[in-house]
Amino acid sequence: MEEIINISHLVKRFDKLVAVNDISFSVKKGEIFAFLGPNGAGKSTTIKILTTLLRPTSGSAILNGSDLSSNALGVRNSFGIVFQDPSLDDELTAYENMEFHGVLYRVPKEVRRARIEELMKFVELWDRKDTLIKFFSGGMKRRLEIARGLLHHPKILFLDEPTVGLDPQTRNHIWSYIQDLNKKEGITIFFTTHYMDEAERVAHRVAIVDHGTIIEEGSPEELKRKTNAASLEDAFLSLTGHEIRSEEATAADYMRMHRRAWRGR
């Protein structure tokens, strides 16, 4: 199967701190890929590099045929992203948030309106399109952020801790939408989570990261077999010796990325 993300010898240093230490991996087109690691492992830094929020110190990253170092705009056009922190405008309606994103990405008006309706119906929010975001529940906001991230027809959807803070029923609903989306549109999903049951149930492959390096990679079943573990969580603990903690990119990061995307047009 064709690779849509190809990372080779990626390094990110902050003065003397090496946050990402010579990692290489690939993600196949249409795959659901999980990136797991304890706090400070480098997973959030890696996502920020892949979404053009940070420049790597060295190494290469190619997303959907676009080289990160020479074609950042092409990379940005290839993905949608949902951060852990809310990034919707509470004083706008659900539809207005979607419309703003579509204008930012210069989706043609007729295409934009049809796509907004399609996606809001997909996440079951079309009947709330004229409701201000400040009246939405956490689960509704997350569903809308997923819809918004898909508006410009990205090939890759990045999800950073997409269900953190949500109740178990809402978490299950969110993943149902994402899995349906993966099957329906063949979109590649790259996500981080500290809910090990999600990774075990949803991911086709998992990369376990610690101290800025990839410790092990494979399907959940392969990782369990390699460590003789009964669950992915046990496999994770066996490989890293750490309890998993969350990292997140922020809503401010999201806005900075989109301002850069707009200036790059």
C-alpha cells in the first residue's frame, strides 16, 4: 500500500534538549495510526513538526507527496487537525465557524456550502448549525472540530488527544464517526491518545515513543505478542516503564498555523 507519510531521521533540538531524536517511520494511505508515549516523550513535538507549527532541526518529512522543508503550503493543504484544546470561536454559530474555515482555505462558495452541510449532517449537528458554540457540550464541540478539519478535503487528519475529558459514551461516538470516515473517504488518521483501550480498539498500527525515540512499532496484536502482554497497556508499560500521560498542541498553535497558511496563499 502507498505511503502517505514518510519520516526519515527526524530531529528536533531546543538548545541542549533533544525532543525528537532521529526517528523514522511511515504511515500508509488510509491507515489509522496511533502515536503513544508518556509526557515529554516527543509525540506532541512530532505532530507540531508534521503540521508545520515547528521546523525540524534536521531530517525529512513528506506528506502526501509534499516535502515539509520545501513545500510547507502543500503539506498544510494535505491535512486537517483537531487539537486537544478547544479552538472554536464561542461567539460564532456552528455554521459560522465552518464557514470561516472554508473561506480561510479558499474553498469555492458553492462547494463550501455543500461540504458544510454534508459534514455537519455526518456528525449529527446540522440541526444545531445556527446555535452559538458557547451553548455546545464538549462532545458537540469535538464533533464540530472534526467536521471543520475535513472541510477542505484533506488526505490526512491529525487528532491530538481527541476524546480527552469526554465521557465514555461520547468517546465511543467520536471514534465511531472517525472510523466511519476512514472507511467512507479512505482518509488517513494520525492520532495521539492516553486511552490505551482506544488505541487497541481503533488503530491499525501503533508507534510507542519515549525520550524522543520510537521504542517499538506494530499492530496492537504484534506489540502484545512481542512483550507477551495481555493488553496494549501492559505492552506499553513493559516497553517504556512509564505510565502514559497526555501532551497537547494548543488552540493558540492552531491559530498561528492558520495565520501562516493564510499569509502563504
